[in-house]
Amino acid sequence: MKSDNKPDVCVVGLGYIGLPTAAVIARAGCRVLGLDVSQRVVDTINRGEIHIEEVDLDGLVQGVVARGLLSASTEEAPADVFVIAVPTPFDKNHAPDISYVLAAGRTIAPVLKAGDVVILESTSPVGTTEELRDMIAQMRPDLKIPGLTRETPDISIAYCPERVLPGRILEELTNNDRSIGGVTPRCARKALAFYKRFVRGECVTTDARSAEMTKLVENAYRDVNIAFANELSVVADKMGLDVWEVIRLANRHPRVNILSPGPGVGGHCIAVDPWFIVHGAPEHTPLIRTARGVNDGKMHHVIARAEELVAANPAAKVACLGLAFKANIDDFRESPARFVASRLARKFGSRVHIVEPYAAELPIEFTDTGAVQIDIDDALETCDILIVLVDHDVFRVVPLAERADKLVYDTRGIWPDQPRAVREDAPAVRLAG
């Protein structure tokens, strides 16, 4: 620990969570080293630039790099606190893959010393923090490891999941409450002292397994509630009802708050984390498993309805509006919009145009489809069918006068004033299912 009592910090993984976390910690006055396997990412950050889109992140990174508080490297170095923020995907059978977490642990284990704190932030299945601890114990038999020694341990190990919304990450990293789970109560207290340096929200201590489960439960709760809205939208579509009107009226009940449907559920959290609970207790999670099926199935429902609309108008040019998994970000992970648009591009080729203001180029699955990227103004001038897949602000503000003569399939409900039928020879629109 340095003489000014501010710990040196190493953040492992400089992605959508790791980089903002590193920058916020550096803003609090700690010297931070960010580790990443990508030399391009490292070089970008060391220039004071960013490789992801996030509100106000560019200015913050530029400032802390210029002050010498944040640097990046592909090589580990000693620190006082190690924060692991790497991906935890699942395989084709929806089994969680914690190999990135364990690889991060193997990276930092050689440089650990007495007094260090290791904190896992990656969303993980229950028991991952203990697996990380056991691996460190195997690699460093010279250290007394918490939970495995009767003596005072040399290091502390804890789990503290991020709880942020893309587009508001910097604000929520600072202001949201945090659940801090220690391998032992002493570990939780050590991690608590670290988070209080930059978190204004309440920091609540618990055990590591409870903290791991808490993060999974938060996202499974959201997934189940979105599944209800998505299932309702399919039912309304079959009955010829406007689902947005039904939800608006139902939510006037004082104890009803139905969420908004969409083309599915995306992102690395809500679309992934519920499977970690299912994997841990497959015989006891029928509701969570069904919700995942409903939300994944909604993508195929949207594809079928969109294909029907495009096929019924064989001369029409089509604009798919959005590829990101949510509005006003450049994150395309597990994005239902991306999945739907790529399927349409493969089927209808050059008739399909993609509008995504947060992408410099189309993702690889659009290669050789004939689909091209255009901006919203070109789409409004040249395309006959608009398929709204993401509710970016730039789409929301398009006035009725510029789209009144279009066939619109609005999966996000951003244009409630869109006429239901705009051509006598066309199927009824605005489609909303």
C-alpha cells in the first residue's frame, strides 16, 4: 500500500464494464493498471481514447490517462487490489463458461502478495468465487488463503457484481447500491473498504455465494417480466389488437406494471444470466427456462411477420432500423435486432438496408448478403418498408410526415401515431407484434 493510503489497482478486462470501472476508480485518485489480451485495446486506452461507446467515458478516460492515474498493458504487475471483469458466456447447451475468469485468476496469481484483495465482478454461476479461490490456492501454496486456513489469511477474496445500465454506466457505477460477498466476513469487509472509495450507493456485505445468486436473480427477474410482455404481444398480434394500447390501459391499474415488448431480449446479462440458474438447478427452474424460450422465440415471431410483410410487397425496399441490443449504445452482444436483420438480409439480399448509427460497418454475418448500411435520412427517402428493431432516439424523433406513406413494422412501439393502413393493396399496418 502506498504512503497516501490509496491502493494500486489492477482491473483485468477492459470491456464494457472493465474500462468504465477502471476509469471511475482512477477518478477517485487510485493508480490503476488495466489488463487486456488485445494490444489494440491497450494502445487505444494509453492514447487516452476509448474503443467502446458510453456516455461521458471518452472525457473521463482522457483525463485520468493524462494525469497518469490510468494505464493499460497486456502484462500483469503487482497491485494492492485486483478487480476481475471478464466475460462469462455460455456454450451451445447453455452451460456457463467460466474459463475467462479462471484464466484471469491464473494471470494475477503469480504477482499476489500478502495484504492483497481479489474481487470478482464478472457475472458468474454460484460457486465461481470459491473455484477462483481454490485455483489461487493451488498456484500459490505459499499464501494462506481465506476459507482454507485457520490462521489469519494473507489475502482477501470477494465477489461484487456490477449493476449498471449501458448508457448510464458511469453514473450507476458510482450511485447504485452494491452487494459485496466475501469468501469470509473478513474478506467482505476488506472489499467494502475498497468500494467505499468510489461508490456513493449503499454497500451491503454478504457471503460470496449469495452475492453471486443475487446478480443472477436480478436479471432472471427482468427476463421473466419481459417474457410476459413479449408473449402478450404475440397474443395481441394474433387477435388483431394493438399491444401498446392494451399495456397502456392495463398499467393504469395501481398494482400492474407491464414492461414493454420488443423483438426479443439481448445483451450479455438478461439474455445469458438466467441460464446460469437453470444450469445450477435444472429440475427446479421451469419458469425461468420457459421465459428464456419465450424471449428467444419472439425473435422468430418477428422474423416471420417481417418476412410476410416483405414478401407481400416484392418491389419494396426495406430498412431495418437498429442492430444494438438496446437504445443509444454500440453494444450488439446477443442482440435480437442483429439476429432478425441478418436473417432478413440473407433471405431478401440487396432489398434490405441497415440503419445503425452506432456501427461504423455491418457485422460479419451481413457479408455477401447484398445488404448495405445507410443512414436514417436515406432510409426515409428510398425505402418503402421500415422495420423498427431498436428504439434509438434518432428513430423516435422521425415525424409522421416523413413516414406516413411507409409500411411500418414497429417492434418497439416508438411511433404510436403510425397509420394502421397506408395502402389499399397492403396488409394492415402499423404491425406491432
